[in-house]
Amino acid sequence: MSRVYVSIGSNIDRDTHIRSGIAALRERFPGLRLSTVYETRAVGFDGDDFYNLVSCFDTDRDVRQIASDLREIEIAAGRGRCAERFAARTLDLDLLLYDDLVIDEGGIRLPRAEILEYAFVLGPLAEIAAEVRHPVLGTTFGALWKEFRGAEGSLVPVSFRW
């Protein structure tokens, strides 16, 4: 079994899309664990605030199957594929880690660079994987979060009702 971490975000009808995304992940990956849901400002564009969190699950599916599953769930949530990197999203599911795999091929890049760039990724990841080590740096996510200096906005915990 492999341990997988996925970031989840939405800024279009956030409650609905976060709930449906979590339901779809739980259906495919029993035992799904979740961080707190955080409200954060849009980064890289002017837009509505996002809800962001990180999920974790164990699976025997390979990394390409996981990536495909995540795209299918996004498409089912009405996610379009615009050319813009920073844009509004119904549902954004990003594969952050697959065990300690380091890969950059076929559109899959692990560990995902955004882990070290954005508070809305690293904070929730450190919450549920504080003792897990970054596969390249060897530093725990808890320690990386403690030293994080690039917060472009605060993480505001949301009392999210499932």
C-alpha cells in the first residue's frame, strides 16, 4: 500500500464542490483523512476566496491511476481546463505526494513544488503529516511549516460541516 496526499481547493460554490469532491474521494479511497478546511485569498489573480485542505489515503493504485482518478473527479465537478495557471476553480485536486516517489514525467511532478511555495498547501499538509519527511529535502513537513516565510495570506480555519 502507498500513502498519498492530495490538496483540495475551490473558490466557486465552495461548500458544494468541497463536499462533492470529498465524497468522490471517499468513495474511491476508503479511510480518507482530512486536515482542517481553511479559507485563503486567491493567489495570482483577483477572485473569490478559496477553501483549501489536504487529504491523505492509502491505496494500492499506481501513481498514474491516482492522477487519472483526480482528473475524473475534477471534471465531474465541472472543472474546465483553461490555459491560465491562476484562475477560479470549481474543484482543484493536486497530487502532492505518493509515498516518497520523486518523478517528473508524463505530466506528473512529485513531490509537488507548491508544497514549499504556498501556505494553503504546506499548512494543511503539516497538520496531518507533521512527521513525514519531504522526499527530496529530508526535512519533516512540521519543521518546514514552522520555518515557512512565504505566507501570502493567513490561513483562516473554517468550521466546515460535512
